[in-house]
Amino acid sequence: MEYSYEAVNRDGQVMKGQIQAASQADALRILKDQDLTPVTVAEAGSGSKTSGRRATKSASIDDKAIVFRELATLLAAGVPLAEAVDSTSLAHGDTQIGASFGLVYAQLRGGAPLSQALQAAELELPEYVFQLVGAGELTGKLAQALHSATDQMEYEQKIRQEMRNALIYPSILVFSGIAATLLIFIVVVPKFTNMLKNTHAKIPAISVWVLKTGLFVKENLLWFGLGSAAIIFAIAFLLSNPKARKQLMEAISHLPLIGAWLVDTEIGRWAAMLGTLLDNRVPIVRAMELAESGVQLKAVSHKLQLAVRDLRAGKKLADALALHRTVNPMGINLVRVGERTGELPGMLKTLGKMYENASRERMKRFLILLEPATILIVGCVIGFIMVAIMLAITSLSTMTL
């Protein structure tokens, strides 16, 4: 059987051609025996885009963290870098990671360092990963640097997951309240709208408003359904847009309680990232720039940019952070002690843990307050509707004939 292939030779050059093999696995093996790194292998003339080495699905942050942990473990066990990368590429087969690590392997064989090979591969990674890998190559502690990069990716993913989980319950409460209110307007209220036709009854104004609203909703139910679906799709589309999500976070950050939670989360993530970068011998100014680039809230980012400017001017980190009130006084003391003792990376990680715990406590308080508040609001709305209906009913008993 004939297969079309695209491969990379040891000099990093892309080669294309056809090869005879009994199966796709045999074709991959033949190419490897010819000192080629397969990128795509597909049956000739099939017109299929599927291949033994091309990504069939995009890699998530969790997938990337797992593969970097695997690579770090192999290197720590004494496996040569090129062999570890090649093994990782083969292990992940028909995935984006497998294809990308195939390109990394080809770059390594061409003499490129791992940090450069990762940048050339088709695998989106945070900028700090390349800096950590480069620092690991310079210090000879590549396995430790990869473990640190993985720890940071897993930490950021955990923070994002906690934020999503924290917002699920409030969303359910809000949507349940809206659904219950609409159900009453659609099912219950229209049954009493005939009272509006009674010209002898003196129906209170709030009852008239509720009954007319229920009648309007029932008569335009299709449009309400389509409008609701459009709003849901619009919200989903906006949330899938990184720029829209960032603007939403900016707006939420100005709210009481939940805003402080977001700020604590951002500072905790920044401190943990900075500590990781410094622990792997990344220069402090460059580490500050990388850590600041991962901050999404403008208010926090602006303060950190000013601190970076002062750091370049020769100020100590603690003084720069204190000047712009970036972290609380306890955090300033931790940074100052870390600078004096030479344990700044460890102190920054401790600071990140403190802010993470503070953020988690704020989140708990927010949820504790949100549940009764939502139930109270929904109860008031439903109670208002029922009172309006009861007033309309009682008005019939006092009407003049």
C-alpha cells in the first residue's frame, strides 16, 4: 500500500514524498529508520487529512501540563533529551502534542536548544514556560525547570477552575429564579386575566400591571423564547471571546466582595509565578515582566508595571511594591525579608499561598451571602406577583353592581 508523507530530516528541513508499506504503522517505522521524523502520513490518493502524526484534536492546558510532567520525569531519570522528546511524541500519537513534539524532536536533532524548539513547534504555551526552560538549560537543571513550569500551569488551571466552579452555583440560583418567575407569568397569571374585562371591579394598579404583563408574555411566548435563546447564545459567544471575558472581569472587579476576591486571586497568581521564575534563575526584571504579563486586571497590572519601572531604576522589589501599594503590609514584609535573607523565591511563593487562601475565604463569604440574597429576591418577586393576584381577586368582592 502506498502512503504520502511529510517528514523532517535531521537538519530541520521538511521533506514530502510517497512510500510503500503494509500499514501506516510500518510507514512510520520505515521513515524513522531513514532518519526522518514523520509529521503526516496518509494513504496515497485517499484525500484524507488524517495522519499518523498530525493533531486530530487540540490540546488542553491539562494535557500540556501532563506531557511536560512526563518529559521532566524522563529527564530526571537520566533519559537523554532527544530520546525523551521522541518517546513523548510517539506516546501521544494522533494528537496536537504528538505532532508538536515531533517538530521539537526534529529541531533538537538540528542542534536547536529545547527552548527554541518549543517556540518553533505548533503548541501554544505561556511565555514563562520558554523562559523557565531557557533558564534550566543555562543552569543544567532542565528537569527542575520543566517541573516548575508544570507546577505553574497546574496552579493557574486550578485557579481558573475554582473561579468557574464558584460561579456555577450563583448562575444556577439566578437562572432558577428567572425561570420560576417566567413560569408564573406564563402559566399562573394568564388564568386571571379575564378579570381585566370586568369593568365594574376596581382592580388595583399593581394587579393590572401584573395581569397585563402575564397576558403580554403569553401572547408573545414564541418571541420571548427566541429572544431568550438569542441572549443565551450571545452570552456564550461573548464568554468564548478572550477580550470580552477580560472586559467582563474588569467590570466585576469593581463590585464589592467579589471584586476583592478577583484582586486577591490575581495577586496570588502573580506572586506564585514570580517566585517560580526567580527560583529557576530568571533575572528579576525579566521575571517581573513575565509575571505581570499574566495579570488580567488593569488596576493590578498598572501597579505592577510601575513597580517594574522602579525596579529598573534600581529600587528594591519590596520598596517598589510598597510605593504603589501593590500588596498588603504583611506581603511587603515577606518580600523585604526574602531580599535580605536571599530567600525571595520562597517568600513570594508563601505570599502567593496567603493570597490564595484569602481569595478562597472571600469566595466562601460571597457564596454564603449570595444564597439567601438570591432566595430573598426571588421570594419577593414571586410574593409581589401573588399579592397582586390576590388583590385583584378580593377587588371582585367589593365591586358595585
